[in-house]
Amino acid sequence: MRIQEHVPLAPRTSLELGGPARFFVEATDDTMVAEALAWAARRGVPARVLGGGSNLVVADAGFDGLVIEMAQRDLQIDGNRVRAAAGEPWDVLVARCVDAGLAGLECLSGIPGRVGATPIQNVGAYGQEVAETIRAVRALDRATGHEQLLTPAQCAFGYRDSMFKRDPDRFVVLEVTFELVAGGAPALRYAELARAFEGDASPSLSEVREKVIALRRTKSMVIDASDPNRRSAGSFFTNPIVAPEVADAVVAASEAPVPRWPTEDGRVKLAAGWLIEQAGMSKGTRRGAVGISSAHALGLVHHGGGTTAQLLALADEVRDAVRARFGVTLEREPVLWA
């Protein structure tokens, strides 16, 4: 295990912002993860885990501790069961599953990052969430130093949420097992995706994957070096889920139709991007080196030469505008290392 010092983190994030890690190690197997955590504990320094860096905002001062980059690679498909190490690139896994005729992840195509982050965020898009297909998560319990095999119930998944996210210093995800549907039909639950296949009663998994990536590309939600909005963390805010009376107040305060969807617990999901634009923060808004994506109001982007402080100031401006206009407080989706 080779511990490096003062390693830049900005190049390891999709926003390309933030300062260095005081200590850094690339963990190529699970043993190295445990050794790195023990190394940090002996020295009394904090330790954090880095995946693909696509859902991360690093402070300008960096992180004064040990950063463990998850670089384990292993992907096994056995019938309709898929087992993947935390360091596997997520979209590689999705592509392999689609090629194998396994349904359940096709709408999650084109999402950057690594497998280990998906249960933490309960990654979802275009009508699918990983919680629907996860059957087990093997994780290292930092409190005991032992591995645990956690069930979906123990993971306590919610909308863009999980037990891992609520208690980020407890577990390190090492491996995820998915159960998919061999020969299953693709999911066309999301209205925008369903409209894209009007007149086609039975698109293939690969056709749905290609369409999802195309739709994401129009919103600058794929990694593309030629895209001026490429330095982002995807959706910067989650869609707020509010009480019915709050949704009714938003409708009363708006002159335009309000996109909203009922949830299973009786609340209402609102569209954060719509709220942002209706609050006067339009796509393409710019504040120096940072701004709102010209393709999607949920994306905050770094145009180069900026700072994390500038990005967070813009995020506060957006949040304040929505709160002042609608009385709804947006929650940040990316993790902040400050």
C-alpha cells in the first residue's frame, strides 16, 4: 500500500474543483481498503472514500485527511445475478447487462461514476432506481472492522437516499449484487422516454439504452469533453417531496402549470428544475467562472478557472430564489467535502 501526499482532487472530480488530499491511496482490492482505514485510525486522521467523483464537491482547501480511491475491478454475471466490485465503472456494468439481455438497469445508462456509489445515492433516472434490483451489499463496517452482507431492508433505501448516505462514516461499500430479469422487457415508465418510443410497441433493451444516453446528452448529463457544460456534478438539487398543502401553495403561486407527481406516502414530488426556472434562474445564467447549465436548470457547471466557493455561492443564490418564490427549500444532491 503506497500512501501519497498532497494529491490534487480536482482532476478526480467531474466538476474539476477543489483542493488536494493531505493523504491519498488507490485501493485496488478490499484488503487495501481495510489497511488504509487502519492506517488513518492509527494516525488519528479522518478518512473518506472516493469513487468516480461525479457526485462530489471538494472545498477549495481540499481534505485534511486520507482519501481512499476505490479502484477494485470485478464483474461477474451468473444467470440473472450480477455481482460487481465497488470500483467498477457503472456504465460498463449497465452495458454488459444490456448485452446479456438482462433487464432492470437499462434506464440508468450513461450515468457516470462507479458501482459502489449507486446504493449510497440509490441512483435513479428515467423511471428506474437501483434499489429495485439490488439484492445484497457487501460492506466494511468501520466501527468493527468486519465485513457485513446487508439486505435491501437493512440498506433502508429511499428517494436518492439510503442508510449509507444518512450515516456516511459507518460503512464502506465493497461489492453490490443485483438481480435482473433475463429476457425482460425494458422499463418505459418515464413519460419523456415513453414518448420517444411512440409507435414502437416493443423496443429492445439496447434501443432503450441508446435513447436514454441520447436524452441525457441533450441535457449535458453524460461525460463529453466537447460539451461546454461538461464540468458538473449532474443534478445539483434533488426534486423536493413536499406535503400536499405545500404543493397546493406552489400551484396557487404559479401562473404556469406545475409539474407534480403523487408519491406512495401521500406526499407530492415537484420538479426542481422547473422551480428554479420559474424563480428566475434561467438556463445559461452565469456568475463568472460558474453558472447554470445551458441545457438543464438542475445542472450547476464550472466553466474553468473557478473556485468551489463561487459554485456554492451560486447554489445558495438558486436555493434562495426558489425559497423566496415558492416557499420550498431545495436540497443539494452532491456530497460536500469541506
